[in-house]
Amino acid sequence: MQEAMINKAKQLLADGTVSRVIGWKRGEFAYDITPAVFETAEELEKDFVFDDFTSANVSKYLVKESKKEGKVLVFLKPCDTYSLNQLTKEHRVDRDNIYVVGIPGGPKLDIEKIKAKGITGITSVKNDNFTLKIETLYGEETMPFYEAVLDKCASCKSKKHVTYDELIGEDGDTLESNRFDMVEQLENMTSQERYDFWRSELSKCIRCNACRNVCPACTCENCVFDNPASGIDNKAPADSFEENMFHIIRAFHVAGRCTDCGECSRVCPQHIPLHLLNRKFIKDINSLYGEYQAGADTTSRAPLTDYTADDCEASIVHERGVE
Amino acid sequence: MQVNDNKEFQPLIVAFCCNWCSYAGADLSGTNRLNYPTNVKIIRVPCSCRVNPMFILRAFQKGADGVILCGCHPGDCHYTSGNYFTRRRMTLLFSMLDFLGIERDRTRVEWVSAAEGAKFAATMNEFTEAVKKLGPNRRLEDLRCRKQ
Ligand code: SF4
Ligand code: SF4
Ligand code: SF4
Ligand code: FES
């Protein structure tokens, strides 16, 4: 796949269709794959990487890149195309200036799950027929591929590209996903149990803002959390409420706009299950206002910018479920 | 006005009322000498949809035990559709607060017209009672900041 992608990129650069390419290159470690921009065939050959750790959704980079001179080529997995659609819909990117090559999705690997097995000093990881062969400084280790799959891939909602100019490989379908299972489990707890769960999770937050920075729905030029006058700008948790405020408000801002790309949870250094907040909103929207998936198209009206005269009353929250 | 009994827990209730209906409704209940608890602190907003989710969270942060939002009846909003947006937003927000473990009886949306002074007083009495039963609000606190 990496080979085919490099060739495609070189060809599109050579015939002048695009002037630069958004892809990924290796960071400090073999499994650190970070987004990068390439401008020449040489750069592509030297650094372009696409492997089992290439999970970063690069659609957000298009906000800046699509506004520069010349077309930009971007490789998008199915989940990433939802994000691009959403950005297009909100006029955050210039879709005409983007050339999308759809590539197959995961499942991708989560290095933390490998490390959690006590495997350290990792120098390379290979997938050999769904057994991971892991080279380390201390010798070779193996583990089953499916035990190291990223959470976001384990609850994938769609293998279908919702926007592309060209595809490498076959397109898939939307899937029956188990993505609301955990939300449901929480809903079935008592409110005290939920309170305790979220107290312990949200109290781990170090306000690095990575979840906001990576989120393709969080593209406001002036984010409320960067406003020093708001009292909730980025700072260490000095007050007992700030991180809660941050998470509730951020989740609310992306309600009806979150494409459920799973990036926020993936990048969180504290492993806070942020997707549960977003999925709670998605689940509520689906059940109260009709099935809606942000990014599935570029024309439908978002649920929070829309209404009907016979919407349910807020008291529905009180009427349903267990206490 | 009711005189508070100091021994009993007295909840702090914040009521956001839209200028055109509910605030006038509150006024009317006053001129009609209807009682509603002194626990209720009214904040006037131009329209119910002026209430940003942050306002509700701030109210809880600053010590409210319950927050109620009152606006014109659906279809009667002074700005035509403000309260329809309010309805969706607050439904989702309250559901989220419930998801985070804030008891759902601490939040409410109620439609009160300028003519419904009696409804205003009754709503506030009832809501205050409900919150009183729940006791003081558990804060969305950060465990790291908890005083030992
Ligand atoms: S990425 Fe995690 S630690 Fe960083 S601000 Fe978000 S929730 Fe907090
Ligand atoms: S909130 Fe999280 S899952 Fe939703 S779009 Fe943003 S990064 Fe993706
Ligand atoms: S947190 Fe809210 S204001 Fe900040 S970037 Fe995200 S959507 Fe915009
Ligand atoms: S003016 Fe009363 S709800 Fe809009």
C-alpha cells in the first residue's frame, strides 16, 4: 500500500495536478507516525510512511493547506472523509483546492496496548498473518494483532469513503458498530456511579488541549478556551471546576458536528475516554431528533441549528431511564 | 415572601427568565402577591436562547443547587424561534449533566407566559421543593483539588 501511495503521489506531482502532499512520516520511534507535508518525489521516497501505526486523521491540516497556492493531495481513510465533509460543510476548507485519494482504513495499532503487555524497548512491529512480531532491544516478542487494535478502530462505524476524487483499493460499507455500548452501560448506572466514574476520569486531565487541537470540528479561529478573560483559558487545574467546564463545553460545541473520528481519545496522554462524551450526544441526537451522522454529507442541516415545532421537551431527560 | 427556617437545608436556585414572557410572569406573580421562595434568584435574559450552556455550568460552579430556565411557550417567542433552539440545546445539555452524575431533578426548562403569574409561583415552589429533597448539589469537582 505504501508503495502504491508513493507512486500515486509522485505521478500527481509530476503531472502538475497537485503541488504538495499531506501524508505521514516517522517520528522519533518506529511507531511514532506523524503527519507531514511533502513537496518533491525525493522527499516522498525518503520519508513517506504508511503502516499499521498510521492512524492520524490529517483532514484538519487542510484548513491551512487548502488555502495555499496550488492543489493539495491528501490521503484519507474512510473515517477521515467524514471529517473532511464536515469541514467542507462549515466552509473551513476549500474543497476545490483538495485532491482526495481514498485509502483503506484500519484496524490500526495502539502502541500503548503493546507496551501494556510489559513489552519495552520496541524497535519495530510487523504484522505476520495477524500475529505481531515485535523486535525489541531485548529480543523478539509476539502478540495477537487484535489485542493491540486502537479503540477507535475496534468500534469503527464505516469503511465507506463519503468523499474522494480517486480510490486506491476497494470501497467498503457502513458498519453495524458497537460504538454506543459503553455509553449505554454508563446510562444504566446510578447517577452516583456515573458521578464517581467521571470524577476519576476527568480529574486526570492536564489541560494539554491536545484533544481540542486535534479535533477536526474544533477549528474556531478564536476558541473560547484561548480567551484569558473567560476564566477558563488553558492553565493548570487550580480550581476544582475548570476541567469539567472545558470538557462539557467542548463536547457541547461539537455536538452534532463531531464526526466520531476518535482522535480526541487517541491523542489524550491521560487516556480519558473522551469519545464517550461525544457519543452520548450522538446517541441522544439519534434517538431524539432522528439518525444523524455529521460528515455523512455536506448539505443536511445540523441538529442544533434546526428544530421542529413538535420536538420533545427537555423533561424527557427526567422521564426516561433508571436513576 | 416565605421566611426561611435556618435549620432546614435551603437550596440556592437560579432561574433564567426571558424578558418577554417569563420575567413578566414573575412580575405578575409579585403584583398578585403570590408567594414563591426567596431561594430563587432570577436572572433576566433577552430570550431563553440567550442562555449559553456555560451560564448553566457557571451557576452550578458558583454554588447553585438547581437551575431552571423559563421562556415563552413554543410558538410565542418574541424572536419567533429562539425557544425552539433553547429546547434542543437544553435537552441535550441536561441529558449530558445527568450522564456526568448531576441528578436530573436539578435542571428544568419551563414555559411561562406573561399572563401566567400563578404558574410561575407554582413552578418555583415545586422546583425548590424537589431540589430541597435532593440536598446540596454534589460539585463537579476535581479530585486533585479536594480538601483533605
Ligand atoms: S487531551 Fe486529555 S489531558 Fe489533554 S486536555 Fe484533552 S482530556 Fe485533558
Ligand atoms: S470530538 Fe473527538 S471524535 Fe469528535 S470529531 Fe473531534 S476529535 Fe473526532
Ligand atoms: S472548544 Fe469550542 S470554541 Fe474551542 S475550538 Fe472547539 S468548538 Fe471552537
Ligand atoms: S423571547 Fe421568550 S423565549 Fe424567546
